[in-house]
Amino acid sequence: MNLITSAPLWLIILFGCAMIAAAIEDGVRLRISNVTSLLVLVGGIAAAIIVGPQWALWQNIVVFIALLALGTFSFSAGWLGGGDVKLFAAAGFWFDLRSAVGFLALVFLAGGLVAIVYLVRRSFRKAGQKRGAGVPYGIAIAVGACAMILLNASAFQHHERTLPAIRIAPHQS
């Protein structure tokens, strides 16, 4: 179940804010706090509970486990940091199999752009300046997740409600 389209708006906003915080954290420190990743995961679990238990949630669990397994392999190969892996898996819990494909595509596209920016930035550094240790892939994960929120316009439609008409009666003295 795509939790972005069925979760309460406040949880979607919390998810987006946590992803933005992770991107800032990773961009500044090249680290993503466990608290941030935990907030993303707990938000997804809360969304699943609020929406109600449904059989479709098995897909979210499969996406979470698959991203955690692939991320662990990438971490052991030195391609991703531990914080990136945890954030990626936690964010993946918000998506079913179908929407996870879009999420992965957006993360990989954003990751390519982030890597290009960092490679270009490194080439302009002066000799003797400290070289960066890696690419903050948390930025790409956050961009992918936030783009999925924005691309799922229906995520905001179920929160709309029409307001009752206001009648203004003339003042009688």
C-alpha cells in the first residue's frame, strides 16, 4: 500500500520534514542521525496503523527488507554509508512494490546528479585543500522521497473538504 496516498496529511508532512532534515544533515556532516531514520520508520508504521491493517502492507515490508538487504550489501562494499542504508530502508517502508519502482528511479536519478555535482566541486578545489570523504547520498534519498510526495497529487486530495457556505444576513436595527 502506498502510504503517501492514504496517510493523514500531518504524517506526510512529518515524513517530508524528516527527509529534508536528513538531507541537510548528510550534506553538512556526511552523517545521518539514527533518530532521523527512526522518525521516518516510526512515521511509516504509524501511518500503516492509522490507515488500518490491510493485506497490501506485505508489500511495504518486502520493500523495507529488500532495501535494507541491498543497502547492507552496498555498505559492506563501501558504496553507501550506514546512515544512508537505514534512511533508504525506512523511507522505502512508505511505498508498495509499484510505487517503490518510481521511488528507486527518482533516488538513482537524484543520486547521479548529486555525484556529478560533488565530482565537479572536487575538481575545482585548490591543491592542498582537504578532500571530501564521500558523496552525501542521503540528499538523493530525500529528493526521491519528497518527489514521490509531490508526484502523488492524490496524497493531498483526500485531505480536501468543502467548507459550508457562509450566509451573511443583513443587519437589522
